[in-house]
Amino acid sequence: MNENKKQNMQKPEKNELLEPLRKMNLMDDFLFDVTTVNIEACRIIIELSLGIRIKEIRWKEGQKVVHNLPGKRGIRMDFYVEDAQNRIFDVEMQKRNRGNIPKRTRYYQALLDAPLLKSGEEGFDNLKPTYIVVICGFDQYHQGKYRYTFRSVCSEVPGLELGDECTKIILNTKGKNDGEVERPLVDFLHYVENSSAAGISEDCDERLVHLHTIVEKVKASEQMGVTYMKMQERDRQIREDGREAGRREGERAKLLSLVQKKLEKGKTVEQIAEDLEEEISVINGLVKHLEEEGGAGV
């Protein structure tokens, strides 16, 4: 067969590549991740989330991973940027409620701050104002709000803030308080769940229209389709390998149990190998394991 024809037969059709992307919304990890490679998309998401305007943002040292001490858990952020006012923004997407948002933001705050101070540095002035934004596909606090903003405040003096310059914002795509928040936020959160032309109203904020244009380019990219397909295949292989490893471990555990019972009946390794139709070397290995575990009846 002609080599070019063979390659064409193996190459997925364009529709096959793009169909998964077309069905995605920004709530989906893959689409959010590849969309926010575009720094303009990041700026729009921050502005619409917080109801602010930003002149300029830049990648925070190109960092998406913050390492911890050896043996301790680090973090991987969806995107992490800094603006011209030296404010840091970490934005995360959370599709499902795993019950870990409050302590997750606490941990992120600690690891975001740690690299900002050098060893032996006196004072804490170099800690920058930080905003941790989590966009949720569920209502974390069941109060019907689109946006929950948290700062450290004094219990004894109402309105007195700690002044640590760390703000945590939990957004909820299922909010119901439309009249209490700005319209661009509501439209944006609805678009997160329905990232298509149907999620764009005629009178929506121009920034959301721009974001939709960026998303549409991603969804029309054959390269992104190939990347997603490869990622899916890799994940499938990992799952299959895990299932196969589990199956083998189960079979070994069953064989160990049989060997243990036969040893307790006083049978020799040779007799056990013959009974179980296994190589003597295999049975010897299992007997050694049982001896090390203190379970061999010999």
C-alpha cells in the first residue's frame, strides 16, 4: 500500500479530532488549561471575576508549579500571574466539590508566599498582595451567591481587617443573586458552564466576547484536538496498566494463600508446585515471602 495512503487512513478525521473540543466548556480542565496559555484570556478572566480593570499582567516567573521542602507536597496552579501593581493572582477551576476548597486556599497561600522572601531576609514587606480565585461549578457555602470574598477580619472589632493583603474569592456558577453583583460576572460564570455562542448574549461585556473568540480558536485547532486525543490515550493506558497490576496482585495474593495452606499441611515445595501446576522457582519465591512475613508453616 502507498505510504501516504496508509498514513491518511491512520490519521483521524478533522471532525473526529474537534468533536471532543466542541463539547467542552471552560469548566473542563483541558479547555481551561489550554485557553489560559493565552495571557489575554487570563487578564479577562481576572477582570470579570473580581470586577476590576488591569492595565497589564505578566507570568509570575512562568511558574505553574511551586515546590515544597523535599518529601512535602507542592502545588500546581491553573494560572499564576502578576500585574503592574505587583499584585499576584492565582486562579483555579474546580468542577466537582471535593470538600477541600477552604484548606486548599490556605495551603496555596502559604506556598505562594514562601518563595517571595529570601533566606535571612528581615521583615515581610516583600510579600505582595495576593488574590486566590477558585471558580466552582457548585455552591461551596449554599448561600446562593455568585461570589464569596474572604479577608482576615477581627472578631472583636467589626470591620477591622488584619491587613495581610491576602484575599480569597470563591466563585459559584450556580449563583442566584443576580441583582447584587455586576452583570459581567454573572454572564462570565454562565459562560464558564456553556462556553459556546449560545452562552454569549448580544449585550454582554465586550471582554467576554473577546474571551469567546479565544476559546473558539482553541476549539477549532486540530493541534489541540491531537493533543487532547493523545492525553486521553495516555490516561486510558495508565488506567489499563493499573487494572492489570491490580489483577496480577490479586492472583499473587490468592496463590500465596494456597501455598500457605499447603505448607501448613506439611507439603514440600515440590509437591505444592505439582499441585498448583507452577514452577518450583515461583513457589520458592512465595515461600520465601511468607517466611519473611512470618507466615510460612515450615
